[in-house]
Amino acid sequence: MWWLPDTPDSKVPGTLSYSPDGLKLTVYGRGLQPVLMPAAAGAPSVFTKWEVNPLAHGELRDGRPVTLISAAGLWPCPS
């Protein structure tokens, strides 16, 4: 589960993965939006707003806590 410090009651499921390009957090649900680290090249057209969250908290499958610092991500365009 993942959440932002100012909304600890709005936890959403997600997957944290690692590749040589860096970490990638994909979350599902409301509260957080897809977070990519480092910056993604060539954003899809449905995403228009790049934001940086100072912190994003999470919990790994084995229960260990994780905090991502300066997590940058693409946020959906408001309709």
C-alpha cells in the first residue's frame, strides 16, 4: 500500500519495481497517481502535468516500510 504524508488514510495498492533506469512505482486507485523515477521520456498524451511529491510512503510485501524521496510523476489531465 502507498500513501502521501498529508493523506495517510488514503492508502492505495501499487507495485514498486527496479530496473537499470531507476525505480518505478505504479499505483492503482485514488489518492496517488502513477509515480515514475527518474523522469520518463515521451509522456503519453493523456498525461499532461508533471509533479514532484516530496515524500511517498509505502509498505513492501514483507511488511517493511519504504519512503520515496522527491518522487516525480505524471498526473492525468483534469477533464
